[in-house]
Amino acid sequence: MPKKKLTKARVKAEYKKMEKLLAKAKSAAKGAAAGSNMLKGNPKVSEQINIYTNSRVREGDYSFSAKEFTNFVNDKLEKKLSSLKTEKGRARGRLAQKKMVSFLKAKSKDIDRVFAANSTIQECVVFLVKKLQEVQSLRTFIRTSNGFKVSGDEGFVASDKVGSAVKLVDRLEFSRANFTVDKNWVKG
């Protein structure tokens, strides 16, 4: 990847862009407070959101919606119902399915706000990762069916003086690769 010339104007423009992204993420995070609290109190819903978002990343898509999430959960529960052997078990399962779907529909605005916050935060992360990749001198590769493809770094870790750290990862690129690439590692 050719390096762009670093000028004062470019630094200023990129700084302003990052400020805008952070302001957008901060606003989205405030709007997602109720949804985040709801998820914190509902581990089953949180677990399903993780499964749903990972399935979207596997597909190469980082867009999420409460409506699509509700349909995803409904389909999973429907599939589970078909595997139950007794009518009594299916009746209990249908009741649980109806309760879960109703709950998700009632909380759809909160869930959409959580998804929006997640997406804006990921937008900030991707911007930072791309900037950090510009200063890297080594390239990394992903093995594909056609050989190797040059990729960006898996991520970067930022830490403070007391040892707290956060890992910045482009989820769409690397989580998707982790989900979809054959794991036929070369020993060396």
C-alpha cells in the first residue's frame, strides 16, 4: 500500500474526522444506555446478540437491526421446536418463543440503539486501525484457497500507565477471516 504524504493539512483533516467519529460514538453510546442496561440484565438475549452479530460478520456484513435480530432468534427457536419429541415440550417451547419474540419486539428501539452504538464505535476502531497500519513496515497474510492474500494487521493493543489495555480489531476483516478461513496451519 503506497504511503500518503503526511502534511499538516492531512493531519488536521484526519484529526477533525476522528473528533467527529468520537462525537458520533459518544452520542450513540448515550442513546444506547437503556438497551445496554436491558442486555446486562438479560444474559440469554446478550448471548443471542453475540451469535447473531458473529453470523453477520461471517457473511461479511457489519450491519445489524433489531428486526433482523428478532427474526434470527425466532428462526433459531423454531428450529429448536422442530427437534422436540413431545407435544408438551413443543407447547412449552412455543410459549417461550412467543415470550422472547414479544420481548425483543417491545425492546426493538433499544436494541437498534445498541447496534448503532456498536457500529459507530467500530467505525472509530477501523479508522484508527487503518491509520496504525500505515506506519507498519511488515505485512501479514491470510491463507486463501488461491494462495496467500496480503492483509492488514490483526489488530493493535493500546495500554495506559497502569496496565489497562484495549485491543483494536477490524472485526469485519479479521473476525470474518477467523470464522471462514480453513485452519490448515503450516508448521514451521
